[in-house]
Amino acid sequence: MEYYNYIKSLHLIFVITWFAGLFYIPRLFVYQIEAFDKPEPDKSILGNQLKLMAKRLWFIITWPSAILATLFAIILLIMQPVWLQQGWMHVKLGFVILLIAYHLKTHHIFKQLQVDKVKYTSGQMRLWNEGSTVILFSVIFLVIVRNALDWIYGVIGIFALGILLMLGIKLYKKIRARNPDA
């Protein structure tokens, strides 16, 4: 138990860097997709630079952070096995599974864009970008509030957050339609 706070600190550090990667990579996807509509040589120059940036972010920051966050989480659960008997931890682990699925799907999109397969619009990627935000909000509130969390209000809060994010995306789309440089 003397190492508990060190392990917890490392877990949190790598969760933060994992989410940083998950927040930024869909933005790079948006720019990659939009670069496909540019005339040459802009299309090639931007496309190659954005692929390189995505590759470095994905394999140097995001994947290692995901692996290390998970490793330190497992160590914490070994140190505190009683958590596995608590309802809030079951829900948190459900969100972790959802996060891993999100990560793997993002990896799939990454691989497609690396070989110039564009299957999504930039608008769809902007929407995809909000998935990690909803998961992060859910997990943070769950872990901090734990058993005092009223599940009904929590679910309503997640839906409200989703609605606010959608409204923000629509507003930004309107602003961008009026001013493409916004």
C-alpha cells in the first residue's frame, strides 16, 4: 500500500494523456478529410503532413498512454480488490469498455485515412470527436461522486451534455458556413 499513491498518480497521468490523444486525433481526421477537397499541390502537402502528425500522435502518445493507463488501473484493482464489489466500479468499468471500443474504432478510422480511404465527412468526424468527451464526463463524475450519484440525474445529465454538444456543433457549422475561416 505504500506505493498506492504513486500508482494512482501514474494511472491518472496516463489517462489524461490518453484522452489528450483521443481529443486531438479526430481533429486531425477532420483536417485530413478536408484536405482531400483541396487542389494540388495543397492536397498532397497537407495530406502528407497531417498523416505524419496523426501517426506520431497515435503511436507515440495515444497508444502508449492507453496501455499504461490500463496497466496501472489493473495494478490499482489488485491493490484494492474491494472496489470490484462496488456498484460505481462496475459502471466505471462499463465506461472503460466503451472507451476501449471508441479507441479501437478510432484506430480503424486512422488506418483508413493513412491509406487515403475517406469514408466519413468532416462533420461526422466533428461529431465523433465528442464521443470521448461524453465518456470522460461520465467517468469523472462517477468516480468523484461514487455512491452518492443519483443514477437518474446522471443519465439525464449525460443526455443533456450530448444535446449541448450537438447544439454547439450545429452552431459552429452555421458560423463556419458564413465565415469559412472561422
